[in-house]
Amino acid sequence: AGCLSSLAGWIDDVHVVDSGSTDQTTEIARDHGATVTQHPFTDYATQRNWAQEHLPVRHDWVFHVDADERVTEPLKTALIDMFAEESWRDTTKGLVVRRRIRFLGREIVHGGIYPSYHCRLFDRRFGHCEDRPYDQHFVVAGPTTILEADLLEETATDLFSWTARHNLWAQLEAGWLIQTEGVGTQRRADAACLALPIRRRRSLKEAYYRGRPFLRALLYFCYRYLLRAGFLDGREGLIYHTLQGFWFRFYIDACQFEARMETPRATHGEQGREDEPDES
């Protein structure tokens, strides 16, 4: 509801793709005037590209917004002003916006987290989502323009849902790293179509993964929390930078380690006490 409310009144064609949710998602979406379409979920990139290619959208330009994101008033104003003009569309095929994170009610703006840039608006004839299991970006075959306005992400309202999502994402990222090991960036054919700020961040991430597993997670946390002043984000920042900057990165390395083990992990029920709780 928060996402759709931030789009109300100034965007005239809103679509929600639902993949069999069992909560109130579809009812909330319809109550906010959105067109709801059902499509089975396979992965994030496939779902986004399917939506863009198959939904009966009324305009060439599309704006991809996740359910946990909110369009801020400055971004709304900037977009209304831009689309009131026509001349820039001949030289721009995509718009890049800043992402600002709100975690447990507090905006996280230190530790090198803010600003980060994402291409979310583009002419759908020139853009699509890159085929990655995690950390996907939209790529545009043409010039992009940066809007210095924020798309707010409510990244966690509770820690249970946050860790559950990152548990999945860590395993996806670990699998991707193993799959592309030794291939380098050539396999990522879409990289050249990423907007410049996104290419820079992607290059830094690739440099990070050339570091030593496990140790790199600790060094990255120290860099973010101490050198980039993540401690200024308060107690919420301590939780966020520890979980996202250390635990998540460490867990990705642990998932890679587990996947490379020669002896497969025992499945539940194969050993006498396998499915009993750990009493320690």
C-alpha cells in the first residue's frame, strides 16, 4: 500500500504482477487502482522482463518499482517536470535515480551506502533486466541521465523477513559466483549497457570478490563502519552495517564453501538424529 500510494495521482497506468501470494496483496493493489496480473515466479530477472514484454502497458516509458520502495516527493516532482517536456527523449533512453535505504525506521546514509544509483525508468524498447540470480540491474541500449532525487527503500520493517530474504540471496549469489568462476566479466555481456555509476559499483564488487574469502567480509565491514563512518547511523546503523556489510558477505562465502565440499550435506531423515533439534 505504501508503494502504490506514492504513485497515486500522477501515474495513470499501474500494473502489479503477482505470483500466487496468499496475503492481501491483490486486494490492496486493486483497491489502489492497479491492474493485477498473475504469473508464476521463476527468478527476478525473468519476472521483470516478462512483465515488461507481456503486460498491456499504455506507454513506451516504464518505471519499475518494488513493493518495498516509495517514490519521494522530490523524485515525483522531478519526473513530472521532465515528462512535461519532449526534447530530451531523443537523446535519453533511461533515467537513473538515487536509492536511499530506511532500515528499522531510520534512514541509512553513511558507510558508503548513500547515494547508490539504479536505472529504473527507461524506454522499454531499449531496456531490460540483466539475467542474474541476484543484484540485477536494468540495462539500457542508449544514453542515460541521472536524476539527483531519491527512491526510498523500506529495506526492513522487521529482522525476521530481512534475514529470510538475505538467506535466499546469499545462496543465489554464491551459486552465481561458482558458476562464473574463471570466466571474468566477459560473460556479463550486459555490463557495457549499465549506467556509469552502476558500472563503477559493479567493478568495485568484482574487486571485492578477488579478495580472500571470509577475511574480505571482515575488512569490508571495517571499511564501511569505521572508515566510511557507518557508526554515525546510530544503533540501527550498527545493526544494518553488521548484518548487511559483514554477516551477509560472510554468509555468501560460507555458502560457497559448503557448495564446494566434496561430501554432500546429509538430508533430513537420513541419519537418526538429523531432524531433531540441536540441544546445545
